[in-house]
Amino acid sequence: MFREMLRAKVHRVTVTDANLDYEGSLTLDRALMDAAEIVPFEKVEIYNVTRGSRFSTYVIEGERGSGVCCVNGAAAHLAAAGDRIIVASYSSVPEESLASHKPVIVLVDARNRARDGLTSASRGPRGSRTGTSGDSRDRDGSAETRRRARPAGSPGAAGGTAGHPGVG
């Protein structure tokens, strides 16, 4: 049996623009996409903290380090510049991996840059791995950071497999 679990989220990113005339999607800073391990055209759920609206869309790549978070197309009716949103991606996790499942949580600063920060997903007694996402740097020289842990059998874990992570 599989359960749909949170795989990754970018928490409380600020919408920088809403473009009603675009065909659709969410344009997101490539640095945030990398930090959350979100790939272009991946389906995401958007939770607008400011307005209470929710919608599904897909992500397209924005300029790295720009801080861009632009809601495009019809969804632009559900968000405006200055709104705080959560960008969430989900995956199916096998029942036997639930105990070790830990999502990638990306916290952002006021400029929509990934920042280091502990979350409940990054702490835990199960020997979770936490740390930074490497040494990719924004234009201002600050390191992008994230906290993450992987269940056994997922990419990056000991004995990992190829393909999309089975983490939520």
C-alpha cells in the first residue's frame, strides 16, 4: 500500500507578480526549485496563506537568484503580489517507508532566498540526515540551504534507486 505524503515544500514564499495573460503555471526562482528538488513542469499544490485560496498548477523555471514567484494564468485571480504562499509537492510512499519518511522543507527570507532553519521535518530520533544542499550560491554570495532526510530506497539514501524520490 502507498500513501500520498508531502515530498517537498517552499514555505511562505512571497508572490512577486501575478500575470493573468500568461497560459498558466507558477514561475519560481531556480534556486528555490533546486533547494526543494522541484523540477520544471512538476505538479504542485499552492496554498495561499494570505487569502486562504488553494489551487494546483505546475512549476516553470525562473531566473536563479531573482527571488521570482509569479502566479500565471487563471490562478492569478487567486493570488497577488505580496501574498504569502506555500508551494507543496507530494509523492506516493510505500507503507514500509513511512517511519523514515522526511520531506524537504525550504524556508525563505524576506527576499525569497532559501535560508537555513530547523523544522519538525528536519529533526527527529530516527537518525535523519540534515544539512545543506551543497554550495550553490545566490548572487549575493549567500549559500542556499535546506534541511532534509531520505527514507531508505530513495535517491541519495544508502542503497537508493534512480528516478523521482519516494519521499513526501
